[in-house]
Amino acid sequence: MKAEHINPFINSVSEVFKSMLNCDVKVGKVEISEPKDCDEEQYIIGMIGMSGTARGVISMKFPEETAKKAVGKFVGLEFETVDSEVIDGIGELINIVAGNAKTKFQGHSISLSLPTVVKGSVYKLKNLGKLVWLSVPFSSEVGSFSIEVSFKPVEDPVKEVENASVSR
Amino acid sequence: MQVLVVDDSQIMRKIVTGALNKVGITDTLDACDGKEAVQIVSQNPDIGLVLMDWNMPNMTGLEAIKKIRASKNEVPIIMCTTEGEKEKVLEALKSGANDYLVKPFSPKDIQAKLEKYVK
């Protein structure tokens, strides 16, 4: 994954938080994501897959407190627990962030999967394509969170589809 | 005016309904996918506006618009989606959407769009 490919996702997070949550975010240092075996913190993680002329995954990882505050600001309510609305709200946030980011890749035609949201403390990102994951931390008035992105342009999308169909 | 809000996200339906309330519309209906939207539109002739998400399970917003237009129903439909590329906008408009609002949007953006259709 090239470093330049992370910028549309960083800009998208900033834009979505500004326009839909009226919230400024501060961007931290971009790093290669290293999986951790164990973490005390409980997270809410939204994920979306990308396919088409580029493939990959974007995930947004929120500590529970940040998730409740972010979705609360999104919809104008206060949440005491991580309920179905908070889970739904994180799914919609990742959907909007990914949708907005893909419009920034000119010359690409990228399709998004429906979002998946998971809750837990053990979090390992791995895929079969040996893609590098980049991690970007953000801080904001609703708390800290991060995104993790793998993104690779497909050199020959038609050939890739043909190969995929042969392997089935 | 009765307005149908179609989105698979419960939170997004709440946000859009809140924006409708701010422009004086309290008579709203909800649908969580395109299939349900087509059914509700066919059963409620008083619906005066539809706000339609694109990517939803069971039936997409685009498919729902095509089905609604195929039934000769001319209710105004605003596509309200993350699909912001020019080709997507044109595809929706050609399929029968009257207007387009790209997420992310601010409360002001959606209220301005709604005011065009609220009588």
C-alpha cells in the first residue's frame, strides 16, 4: 500500500466528522498496523470491503466511550450503553467515510460492501492478499479512535475477475 | 405532506426524520430497504416525497426507484447516499430520481434540499 493512498481516507474522516458531527479531528502519525494479541479495552469496530479497480478494507476502531459519544453527537442523543443504535451508527459512519473516500480516487471505479460492525477486545487484521495495513490515530472532542486501511489498485480488473472465476 | 424515509440505518432514518421535523414535516413513514419502500409507496397514495438511500440489503434504492417508476408513480424521490461519483448521480437521475444529496451532509444541506420540495 502506498502512503498516498491513505490521504483520501484521512481527509474523508475529517470531512465526515466536521459536516455530520460538527466536530474537528486531529490526525496522528500514520504507521504500519501491528496486530496485538490482547487488549483490555473494549472496542466497536466498523469495517467495509472495497472491490473494483482497487481492493482492500477500511476499518474504524472506537473505544466504547468514544463510540457512544460519536454516535450521540451524530444523532443528537446521549447513549449510556452500547446498544443497537450505537452499533448501527458506527456502521453508518464507516459507510459514509468509505463512500466519501472512494470519490477521491479519480479514475477508479470502486464498489463498497455493506458495513460490518463487531464488538470486542481482541483485534487482528489479516487478509490473504498479503496487503500492508496502515493505521492512523485520531483525537477529537468525542475521544480517540483510529482507522486501519489496506488498499491496492488492481492492475487488470478484467483479468482478476477471470482468475477469480477459474479458481471457483 | 407525508414523507417516506428509506435507509437501512436506523440512526440515519432518525437524522433525516429530525431534519424533516425542522422544516415542519411530522407526517413520516420509514422503510429499511428498497423492497419495503416499493410496498409502502404502492399502498400510500398520499406520500408526497421519498428520501431514498442507495446501498441497502434485499433491494437497492436504485432498483426501488425503477420499480416505483415502472408502476407509473411520479412521486418526487431524492436519492440520499454516499455514492457521490458523477456517473452514479447520472444513473440515478436517468432511473427516475428527481434530486440527489450526497452523504456526508450537514443539517443545513438537507434542510435546504427539503425546502425545495416541501409545500
